[in-house]
Amino acid sequence: ACSVSLLLIIASLHIPAQSFLQTSLYHILSSPIQTSRKLSSEQPHQCKHSEEIISNMPNYTRPGVAAAARLALITSKSTWEQIEKQYSELIVRKGGKKLLEMDKFRDSISAKLRNCTDNNSVFISRDELLEIVQWKFAKGKPRYALMKHLTANSEKDVKTASKTAFQKAKKNDIRGAVQEFCKLRGVGPATASCFLSMYREDYFAFMDDEVIECLYEGKRGYTLNIYLNVNTKCAELAKGLGGGCWTPYRAGRALWTASQISSFGLEDLTLLGEAKSDEVKIKTTKKKVEKGTKSDEGNAKPTKKKLEKANVTEGVSKKPKEEQREDERALRRSKRAKRS
């Protein structure tokens, strides 16, 4: 009915139907285009700026990696420390108490390996291999397809490969240690780095996805050469932070923490810049000092010097009344003597 009415109106106006439809279609299609052109002409700087941001944006696939990349450029040790101390909190946010327990288990195995004095006893069991891999999956991206290969390893295979790998790690043979671990089924450089960083965190960083994307210039991958590249950069970051307690593993852990802080929308100190993040710590420390000083003033015991001063003042102001009267009498006598 609507179509018939429309055609009758067209006929009464003596306008060709084809021309009318073409004209109407043109206006319908062109109106949004004209509107968008008008908007773009009114806001040329915003559009240009957005294009520049998009063109310069790195191709990160994991959330929060941009924050880790910013941290890698910061040399302030205090900023790194403030971020890294939030690691356990981010572990809980990532996987709850279960992941926190797994993380503690990982630390206990690490302590066992590092404290072992007999080189022949430094190895992991098959159960420990599988447990730590579950921690790795929960902390990062799970790859459950590998489990059937990992479970295919015998107890003897795991013991032999891990023992040889740790012996090479002790000799600072990074490449050789990774290659030995990779002889196990389902174990690549990323999983190998997980165990080697537990034994020698001063030489091995853990190959988190976020750490790879942050430090490796190419596309994220899990080859030996990529790991060696990332591990070297973690070692350089640790050295730049003063070395010592700052190790390649710890530098990588701080980068992972920075990425998680950003992805969970928490306060990102990497956005404040190097000077600002230091200022935050200084202000916090100053408040604590002022608070401590006030409380100390109320509870502080007087020093020996203060006690002596108090005693002198007390002796002057609180003389016995008889002595004060005698002084007054002596003063009067002297005045009389002068008059006479």
C-alpha cells in the first residue's frame, strides 16, 4: 500500500520514478559521509594526533606490557622496588589464594635447590616438574596441550636431564643448561627458564610472555635465541639497578608485576615518570619520619644535659625561704651603710 501511494505521488508530480529513486538514494547515502567530513574538518588536529598514536603504538598482545616497557626505561631503583613489592598482591589478584600457594611451593623448591651442597643431589622429580608447570600455566597463559607430552617423561628422564642442566648452570653455561632441559618432552626454553631461574636467579630470568614482549624487538616467540636475547637484557637491567640483590630473575619479575598493575587498573608508577615516582616515596617517608618524631617527643626520656639544666633552674627558682629572707636582710644592711 505504501509503495502504491508513493508511485501515485510521483506520477502526480510528473517526476520520473527512476530519477526520484536515484536522487533519494544519493541523499541517503551521502548525508553521513558529508557529516563525517564536516566533523573531520572541524577537528583536524585530534584526528592527526590519533593517527600518530596508532601508527607509533607497539604491537603488544598481552595486557599491561606498555607499563613494563616504560619501567624498563626507568633507572630509579626506588621505582623498581615500589613496583616489585606488589608482586604477591598481584599474584593473588591473578589467581587467588590457590596461585599464591603455588607460588610459595615454587619458592620452597627454589630454596631447596639453592641450598643443596651436593651437586649430585641437585635435580627435580617428575612430580615437581608437573607442579611447577601448573604454576607457570596459572601465572601466565595455560598451554594444556603440552601436558600429555610432559606426563610422558619418566622419573629417570626428569632426574637425568635436570641434574645435567643444573650442573651446566652452575658453570654459567646458559645455552647448554637450557638445551639440556629441552631434552625432556614438552619442555621448551620458556619452561626450562622457569626451573633454571629457581636454581640460579643470578644468571637466568624467567621467560614470562610479558617480559618477552617488553624486551624483545621482534614478534614474541619461545626459541632459544629469543630467550638468550631477553635474558641478556634482564641481566643488563639488573646491572643498571646496582646488581647484588638485583638479578635477571628479579628484574623480570618486576616487569611482570608492572604489567599486571596496569592491566588491573591500579596506580601505575611508570606513568609518573622517574622523578615523580621518587617524589612519592620521599613524601611517604617524610610523613613517617614526622609521625615518628612527634611520638618520640612525647615519649622521649630527657637527656643528661637537659636534666642538669633543669636542676640548675630548679635550684635558682626554688631556694629555701630562710635563705631568701637572709639575702633580703643583707641587701637592706648594704643600703643603710651607703646612706650613712
